[in-house]
Amino acid sequence: MTAIDLFGLYEHDAQDIIIDGCRLVLTCPACPEQYEVFDDSTRVQIGYLRLRHGWFRADAPCCGGETVYESSPNGDGAFDEDERLGYLTDAIKAIQKRRQQTTEGSNG
């Protein structure tokens, strides 16, 4: 899959979350709560996060790509406030791990 710079389609605002060099852009606040994930330095989309019906998943590099993380948080269509950061961080780690494996595979 070719990397696409979609970063410019979104205006940065207070709802953006930065985790480990990744910018999470909230594209829907609830039912589902979902984010597009960008490498904050290259501005390239590297992931998609979605929570709906109590099922949270992370796809890489975009929606419909490989699901690299799944979990079942308490929140149904949106995270409970006390769980959001933990689940988002775990999803970002999974996306970064998959990205590193992909990079190593193409270099070796």
C-alpha cells in the first residue's frame, strides 16, 4: 500500500492527541469514537483507531488495513475517560511495532 499524505485534510485543534510521535486526529467523537493516526514528523497516515459496540481495534496503515490491535474496553461507542489514554497508547505501540516490522522486512 502506498503512503498517502492526508494530514493536510485536517485542521489541528485541541482534540488532537500526541502519543510517542504520533498525532491522533479525532474524526468522530462517539458511536464510533475513531481517529486517523499520523506520523507527526512525516505527516503520513500510519493507522486508524475505532471503538464501536465495545470492540476497539487499530488498523495499519489505514482503515481496512491489517488489524494490529484489538481489545474490549468498558466504553461502548466511546471510551470511559479513565481508560482512553491507556488503550490509545497500547494501540499506538502496536501500530509502531507493525511499522517497524514492515520497514525491517523491506530492508532485509
